[in-house]
Amino acid sequence: MSLAIDTDKVTHVLIEGNWHKVEGQSFDIDAYEFVEMHGSERFVVHGGGHGGITSSGFRFIESGGGGEIVGPLSAIQAVRLNKR
């Protein structure tokens, strides 16, 4: 058995003791890396998984014009789910 979390039902994310409201179904999980763009070329500055940092990350758009929040999955303390 697992504690299955439907990412389409995530409505709020708890990061460093603060709840952030998720815009629509913008919450997503994937591998991540830090890059620099030079024109149309992309250079990896730091790939997830190196230096003891997880390669699993999250991203979502914060409701109310707060912009996009992105980080390592390990930064999430909890999520709230829509009941539907």
C-alpha cells in the first residue's frame, strides 16, 4: 500500500511553515536542474542529484500573482488535497 497523492488534487503546499495556494492544477513533480541560457544554448550549472541534492523537484504557480515556485521535493513538508 502507498499513500497515493494525486498531483492534480494538490491545492496548497507547506514550505518552511508557510502554506502556499496552488493555482489550478499547476502542481507538478519532475527531475530538475539549474541552467543558464546564453541565446538559444542551455548550459547546466547544477544537475539534481549531485552534491547530495535530490533530483526530484516540484513546481507550481502560486495563486494571487505570487509567481512560480520551484524547488527540491524534500523542501515540501505537507500538501493539502481537494476532496473531489
